[in-house]
Amino acid sequence: MDAADVTADLTEILFTRAQIDERIAEIAARIDADYADKNPLLIGVLNGAVMVMSDLSRALSIHCAMDWMAVSSYGMGTQSSGVVRILKDLSTDLEGRHVLVVEDIIDTGLTLTYLMQNLASRNPASLEIMTMFRKPDAMKAEIDVKYIGYDLPNQFVVGYGLDFAGRYRNLNDVGILAPHVYS
Ligand code: 5GP
Ligand code: MG
Ligand code: MG
């Protein structure tokens, strides 16, 4: 927890940076094998996926390209609604490309369901998902996630790209945010 001293803001650390690094190395080895000679295009969903994209891409041995999308999910409060607006679109044509969407976390999966439909309509050669974290509700969504870092309990977590009100993204570890921070 060296990026900022927020120990009192977390009730528990679920995954340390070392554990995250280890899991990313395992996933990168699978991607190296699955995408050898395919020059995949990694698409990061801003802002949360910045950390996992930068670590995953550098853990790969194969060539890859990177691009970014920013989306905003219309919803009441903290629940996402599945109605998504594209704030920043890709600069890359997906036609014939092997696309791997890189995500920080999937909760309800509503945002990603929309995004996958949108990306599929651009005729990529293949379209898969890597997510660093997955919440229990994501299992109910009809999304096929090829690469999963870790499954999480149904609690609000921060760190390693995940924020609360714009803060905590720069924590190395991932932990459960203490209720006193948001209540
Ligand atoms: P979904 O559409 O899958 O419900 O929404 C996923 C998005 O919700 C993530 O990209 C993230 O921005 C946010 N989110 C879901 N669960 C958490 C969590 O536990 N912590 C944080 N910081 N964000 C979360
Ligand atoms: Mg995300
Ligand atoms: Mg957020």
C-alpha cells in the first residue's frame, strides 16, 4: 500500500500487487499461446482498465496493438443500467482484427454486454474478453469471458485502477472500501 497511505480506508486487502502480477503473468502466457502470430488489438475501457492494460501488455511476448474506449453508463446511483454512451471511440478499424477487450472488473456485465454488441458489429476476426476481476452477479450475465484474473465477493473494492469518487485508482493492492468512507 505504498502509492498512498489509505490503510484506514480499507477494511481488508483482498489481493496484493504481487498476487496480481503473478496472475497476470499466467494469463499473459495463455494469451501468448492463443494469439501467436495474430497481432491482437487490445482494447482498454477507460479509466479503470489502465493499470491492467499496462501490466498485461508488458507481460506479453507477442506483438500486439492497443486502443482505448471511454463509455458512460446511464443509471440511477451506483447501479449501471446497460444504456451506454460512447464518450471516446476507437481510432482503429476492427475489420478482420483479433480483438481482446481488457477490463478492470465486471459486476452486472450490463456495460460490457452493450460494448460487445457494438464491437461485434464492426466485423472483427475474433472478439474475446479479459477481465482482472469479476463479481458474483457477472455470472448471471450472458457474457463469455475468456480470461479472468480473480473472482471477488459482492463488496465494493478499490485499487489497481478501481476508484471511488475518482480516488484510490493508484493503490497497488485491491481492497474492500471501509463503509465510513462512503456513508
Ligand atoms: P457493470 O456494467 O458490469 O455492472 O459495471 C462495471 C463497472 O462498474 C466497472 O467498470 C466499474 O467502473 C464499476 N464497478 C463495479 N463494481 C465495482 C467495485 O467493486 N469497485 C469499483 N471501484 N468499481 C466497480
Ligand atoms: Mg471497466
Ligand atoms: Mg468507477
